[in-house]
Amino acid sequence: MFTIENERPEHGPAIEALLDLSFGPGRYAKAAQRLREGNVAVPELSYVAFTGEGDERRMVGALSFWPILIGGRPGLMLGPLAVEPALRGKGCGIKMMEKGLADAKAMGYRLVILVGDAPYYARVGFGPVPPGRLTMPGPVDPTRLLFRELDIGAFIGVEGAITKPRT
């Protein structure tokens, strides 16, 4: 039902339109956005999803992963994840995340965080960060700060600030 491809430069305007539709202008005020500003998403971990074929083909989803430091250790931040509202709940977001998490693991990444709805992201293995263990660059509802180990034990001993990578 969905075809997932790596994002290409020509997808940019359609991705922005999908993000605006999904999150509105408030997306720029979120704490996670502080980690994206001046940062560059990992190209091999940036995806778009399409439905249809030929003239009926249209972009319906987008997902990116961003390099970050989690308590000083390299990791990734998942998001934003956007799916066309009419297709939410049909598996597109889950399929993109499963691909992205598998690809990230294959690339040697060990730990991923995100800010999002715990019951939804639990479907791909995310769980809540223990209270007070990590801090974001801005206010975040602590029940929405989630992590996923790509290697068992990757979160052991990790604590502190979530920051952009040093350049």
C-alpha cells in the first residue's frame, strides 16, 4: 500500500507542506526543533512514503532522524514523523519507523530518542525515559520523552543533556 524511498532534494516542498498540514506553525516552537536548528538530518535515514502509481502517485508520509548527543553519547532523534491525516492509522508511520530503526542499527547507531505519544511509539519499541534522567533544550512533558535501544544495554549509564552534535 505504501512505497518508502529515501528523501531527495526535490521532495523538500512536499515534505514542508505535509509537516505544515500535520503540525501547523507551532512545530517551530517545540523543544525538539532546537535540536534540528543548525543541524542536518542523516540523509540515509530520511524517508518519504508514497501511495498510488503513475499519475496517481502522491507523497503521504515523511520521517527523518537527526544526529544528537544523549548525555554526551552519539545517538539519534526520530522526527518529525508526518503522515497525511486521512491515512493515519493505516500503518505508514509504523512502516517508515521500522525501516528507519533497522537502517540506523545497520549503520551502527545504538540509541534513539523522541518526543511523542508513548502508546503509539511503544508499537516500535520506544519506552519512557526515567524521570530526571535526560533534559531537552526547552520544556518537554516528561511523559512524552521516549527512548529506544538499538543495541541491548545502550541506555545503561546514559544521563544528562540532549544536545546537538559538536561541530
